[in-house]
Amino acid sequence: MNNLNNNGSQEQKSKYLPKLISGEHVGCMGMSEPEYGSDAVGMQTKAVKVGQEYEITGNKMWITNAQYADVAYVYTRTGTGKKDLTTFIVEKGTPGFTVSKEIHKMGMRSSPTGELSFQKCRVPEANRVGKEGDSVIHMMKNLEIERITISGISLGIAQACLDQCIKYAGERKQFGKTLANYQLIQKMIAEMYAETEAMRRMLYTVCYEYDQGNRSNNLASAVKLQLPKMATKIALDAIQLHGGYGYSREFPLERMMRDNKLNEIGAGTNEVMIMIIAKNLLNEALKH
Ligand SMILES: Cc1cc2nc3c(=O)[nH]c(=O)nc-3n(C[C@H](O)[C@H](O)[C@H](O)COP(=O)(O)OP(=O)(O)OC[C@H]3O[C@@H](n4cnc5c(N)ncnc54)[C@H](O)[C@@H]3O)c2cc1C
């Protein structure tokens, strides 16, 4: 929706956004492919112009909401250059467009994931977003927002783990005293608190900067690198603090750890965040 709002025509926005915003319709976004994940710009799904239409052929992998989407926002290759990418809006039911696979995951299990298949799928030219070849910029700008947003999920998970640990330390007794009495437990809770606050303040500061119009690819990537990683550590510590109960499904901690692990992978892995930051910093340094 953010991408369409920033880059779509007035007609496209009027047609699709109201129902997506109200929740009457569900959308999905197809960028990743079976053979092109981190190297998203290498994608091979093609759109070829045929009269007043485009014919799309290819597959999109790991697509959130694939099975339930009324409308898909699909990145395609429209030329031979590395950056010749163009986006199309494809409605459910368009001939040649199917959901070819449902993917079962270790976490985020209430968020459905599937594979999209396009076999000579014809869409009208009016469904092209922007001009041919515009979409690398659309994609990069939208990924920055997605990375910041995903990091908010990690902050929520870290806070929930901390809250649960404080509660449990006050209730669970071993050796005749509650866990809260033991310095090793206190250390875990104090560190969780310090880490969660560091996450919160980093995220909020970067969100504030974006709200002011000060975008920074490096800061968005740094947030995405730090917050999911820290939340995985906090969730593992929280499981440890709960002992066997932490490992069981009686408490939500193991689920939070599994859910958060996705945030280290989706919208660009930790390693890709490191590559982006290093490239930006070193390119800048080498200019002087
Ligand atoms: C649950 C889920 C939902 C998703 N939802 C969507 C969606 O809605 N739409 C969409 O388009 N995509 C979606 N994705 C895809 C996601 O963005 C990709 O999974 C992610 O970008 C990584 O790509 P990959 O899985 O192909 O891993 P790969 O790119 O194959 O990477 C495998 C490993 O190699 C590392 N690696 C890759 N290249 C390098 C390098 N040059 N140097 C060092 N290490 C490297 C990676 O960091 C990773 O550790 C989703 C993924 C998941 C798991």
C-alpha cells in the first residue's frame, strides 16, 4: 500500500487503496523468486508488451498473504539491463495467475506464505506502476520502510519477553526463594531491559528522522541489523530464565523466538544489511 501510494497513478490509488486500507481486500507483494532472494534485482520473471497489454511469466517465492490476496503487486523484468524492472498490479482471478504452493514455516505461522505462478498472464497497460524501468528505485525506497517496520515487531517481542521474565521471576520459587532474589537472574533482566531500551530509542529516533523527511538507507539498514538480532538474543535469554517452562509451549516465549527469527531474514538478511552499510560507508570514505 505504501509503495502504491508513493508510486501509483491517481486512478490506481483510487481503485485499489480504499479496500486495502479498510481491510476488505488483502494485498501481497512479489519481489523474491525461487532463485533470486538476496539478489532480488537479478529477478527473472518477465513482462513482455503485447499490444495494449503485458504478458507476465515467472514465479515469485516466499510471498506473504499469497493465498489470501485479492491483489498482487508484482515486480518484473522488462528489459535486458540489470535495473530494467517494472511493477504491475495483478488481480486475483486473472487468467494465468495462480498460487502454486503453500509454504509451512517454523514461526509467524498466522502470517500465510506462498508461491505465486504467472504463466503468460495478461494484464492491461493501465496496471503498470510508473514507467518501464522505474521500479528499482520504488523497491529500494519501500524496502527501507519495510525494514524499519519489521524492526518494530522485534521491539514488541523484546518488550513482551522482558515483561514475562519480570513476572515469572517474581512468582517462581527455587531453593525457597523467588528467582528475583538471585543475582544471575537480576543480571539477565537488567541486561534485557538495557537492550530493549537501546532498541526502542534507536528505532524511535530513526522513525522520527523519516517522519521529518530525512531518509537514510544506512540507518534503516542499521536498525534492521540490530533490532531483530537483539530480540532473538532476548527471546533466547527469556527461555533460559523460564527453564523447562520456557522450552515448553505453555509459555509464548518459544513462539516469540521462532517468530522473531524471520526478522533476521525477511526484507533482507542480516548479512545483506551488513553489505549495504559497508558499501555505503566505504564508498563515502573512498570519495575523499
Ligand atoms: C516468511 C517469509 C515471508 C516473506 N515475505 C516476502 C514477501 O511478501 N515478498 C517478497 O518478495 N519476499 C518475501 N520474503 C523473501 C525474503 O525477502 C527473502 O527470504 C530474503 O530476502 C532472503 O532471500 P533467500 O531466502 O532467497 O536467501 P538467499 O539470498 O539464498 O541467502 C541465503 C544465505 O546466504 C546469505 N547471502 C546471500 N548473498 C550473500 C552475499 N553476497 N554475501 C554473504 N552472504 C550472502 C544470506 O544472508 C543468507 O544467510 C519472505 C521470506 C520469508 C521467510
